[in-house]
Amino acid sequence: MASLKIPANGPLPEEDSEQLHKAFKANYNKNLLNELDKELSGDFERAVMLWTLEPVERDAYLAKESTMMFTKNNLVLVEIACTRPALEFFKAKQEYQARNKTSLEEDVAYHTSGDIRKLLVPLVSTFRYDGNADEVNMKLASSEAKTLHKKITEKAYTDEDVIRILTTRSKAQIGATLNHFKDKFGSSINKYLKEDSENEYVQLLKTVIKCLTYPEKYYEKVLRRAINKVGTDEWALTRVVTTRAEVDMERIKEEYLRRNSVPLDRAVANDTSGDYKDMLLALLGYDHS
């Protein structure tokens, strides 16, 4: 059996990422993963498995893991629902149904309860209009900024208007609303939420906001925590690198450097080893030849 070859002709510009993806898939079709079990193990195996999947297949897999008892992760559900374009998320939900013979909405509702369910079910159910800056309704943005401020200062975090605005408005509209919020009330909405950050629901609410408005900042934080914790969180590291390599990794790397004063590839290289390290660095576009 052939060994996995990690392309080492980097750096890999974003326009070459599709070729890299095809190269992996040509050599390691997902139907052969069972054969590879003897040769691939642990973090490297999981990274190969995720990378060889198409984006919607990958998200369906990650979403299923996030709804299961022993791998439950509501933050990953928020990440998928809020950072993907609407049509891509819709196709991922179709893939989820085809694979699991149940809907993502159904499983999220079953595996959550109370306020968490109240937020997550509409979040994963909505076909959100992507929108653009030219279509923003500034009058509506101003009005809903006032609504959000009133509810947040009252600590009415689970109010239906808060959930409605954050789960249904386009990303462009939400961005305008939150800009109005900061301009009018002096601080970002997440700073208003900061004092209750230990609350699980509030953590999810802050994640929704960050993923909708500044996904590169969200992913930088996930990577920083994965790398800096005692014992690297390899699964979080793998998830971010494989899902964002073809999307916005350059912006994430810029944010990581700005926040940590260390290039992301260097941080990854210092915290990983072997084939797993080589694969992640290739996906990051690092020339390690």
C-alpha cells in the first residue's frame, strides 16, 4: 500500500488549494479509509479523513459528532451554522439527512434542552439570506440595535427578539446592527455580555455573534486555545485547519500573528510532530522542504 505523500512544493496559495484537495482525494478516496486504518492512526488519520471529505460531507460529519452524547459540542454547531454560506449549510444539512436518516434540527432538539435548545434549534433551522452591504436597511439596524441593547442590559438574553434577530437576519444586516449598537452605546455587544461569560447560554450567544461578524477572530481564538492548552487539543486544531484551508485561512493567519506575535505555522510546527505536523503545515501553505 502506498504511503500518504504530503505536497511539499509550498507555499501553497489559495488558488492552488483545490489542486491539493484533488491530489489527496485521488490518492485517498474516502472509501479506502478502512484499508488505511492499519497505516494511519490517531491525529494524522483523522486529519486525512476530514480533508478527503467534500466540505458538505465534512460539515455533516462534524455536526453529527457534535450532537452525540460523548462528543457533544454546541460551539461546533454554532460554528458550522454561522460561518458557512447559507446554501452550503443547507447542502450540509441535506447530506446529514442522507447519512443519518434524521434531520440536524431533530437531533439538535433531542440532544439539547431549555435555553440552549431555544437558541440552537432556530439557528440550525434558518435558511439565512447571505445579503451584502448594499442591501442593508440602516433604519432597521438602528431600531434593532436599540432592541438588543434594551434586552441585554435587562439580562433578557433569551428574549425572543434577541434570538430572532441573531438567527434570521443576514450577516450584512447583523453587522450593521452591531455597528449601530457600538456607536450608540459605546461598547460592543460582546463586552456587554462579558460579565456573564461563565453562563453556557451566554457563551453560545457570544459565539454566534463572533462567527457571524468576525469569523477569523473566532477561529484565531479556537486555534490559540488548542495550541496553548496543556496537551494540545489536536481535534480542534485539525477541524479548523481542514475546514478553513480553502476559505479564509490567510485572514486567520493574519489575525493569529496580530494577536500572538507568532506566525501560525511556527506555532503549529512547535506543537505537533511527524506526518501530522507535515500535513497541517502543507494545508497552511508552509514550505517545509
